[in-house]
Amino acid sequence: MAAKDREGPLGTLEKCVKILTLFVDRPVLQVSEIAEELDLPRSTAYRYVAALKAHLLVEEASERPGYRLGAKILELAATMTRKPLREVALPYIERIARESGETIILCGLHEHVGICMEIVEGHHTLRVSYDLGDTYPLHASATGKAIFAHLEPAEQTMIIEDVGLERFTDSTITDPEVLLQESAKIRRNGYSESDGEAIVGTRGIAAPIFSFSGRIVASLGASVPSHRGEGSRRQLLIGLLTDAARRITREITAQETRRG
């Protein structure tokens, strides 16, 4: 006689998990086989399978009677093979830091402000320092402006109204119209720059990173003492950052394409 099924949410969850693990050894299972393996009444096993099927965790097999793992399980498995953005970007950040000697950061968007997601320190004694998790307004840095420029207009307006355009130095952009004009320039150029807008005596350069759908997800940038952000040094950083941002975007897109 089959053992009485343990009732309650935890008992149900445990049985559903056990059912899913049965498919590790056998790709297709009938309800009668599941009931026998777990010592359940057939009607109870069918109820669990029906619940799993409703959530696309199992589906009816086409090759023979029974059930197999469903699309949602395969989708969840695919996500395990995708690298997080930080992991994708880190080799590029390290290479730029090594080739330029500058501190390079990966900036993301968090609740209407920029956040430092990754950082690799340069080897110059005089450099701008960051800490992981630091947050800052988008309008006063190259990394922040690279993100802001590619947001939808409604989201830009919301950020201006929510966060404001605080002045940090005489160069900080505090006029919404000027910021929107700057954003249009950034979109045309493919990169952003700042000149002492958050910290006097520094220059910033950053490039945008996009998702598979074209949504801005982050920016890759450098903030350097002003004298190292001019002439050939400026051109070097623009080239390194824009090239790396494009490559990171392509890698993210390739991951999503493989997943699809």
C-alpha cells in the first residue's frame, strides 16, 4: 500500500522537487512510474504532475506516452550558463587599466542614480579613487551621463524631478535643457565626457553598454586628472573604452541569442 502523502505547502514542494529529480536518470516518465518511485497514490502523483505542467516545468512527451522536463526548466538551466555583466566586463576592464594605467570602472543604474559595479585600479600614483557600491547622480560624471543619455525621455524627466541636478563644481550641468542637449551629443558621438563636473581638476570619458533589446544597462569609464585626459591620452581612452563597450554589448547579445 502506498504511504499517505504528507500534506501542506512544504510537503507538496518536496514531492514536486523529488519528481523533477527523477528525470535526471530517465528523460520520459509516466505518472504510474512516478507514483511507484515516490510511493504515492497514482491520483496524488497525477495532481503533482498537473501542477508542474501548469507552470511549464514538465510537458507531455512527443516520442512516447509520459512526461519530460518542460520549457521553463530548460530556460532556468540556460540562465546558469550566462555570465553576469560584471563577469563579462571584467577582462575588458583589466585590459584597459593595464594598457592605459588608469582606473577603470563599470557603472550601472540603481534607483535613478549611478552605482559602481566593478573597478580595476590603475598604476598611476595620482588617480581618482572609487569604491564598489558607491552611488552618485547621473548628471555630473561621464559614466552617469553615458547612461542618462540613452534612457527614454520619460525616464530622464523622472530622474531630473526625483534626484535633481545638484551643483558640485562650477562646471556641473544644472540646467535640464543643457543636460538634454549634452545627451543628444553623447548619442551622436557614442561616448560621453565630463570636465571637472563632479571633482575639480578631473576629466572623465565613458562609453555605453546595451542589452540584447537595446536597453542601456551600464557604462564603462575612466576618470583621470585633467592633464591625462587631453590630446593623445584622451584619444587613447576614447578608443579603448568605446571598443570594449561594443565588445561587451556583443557578448551580452550573443548570450541572449544562444539562450533564445
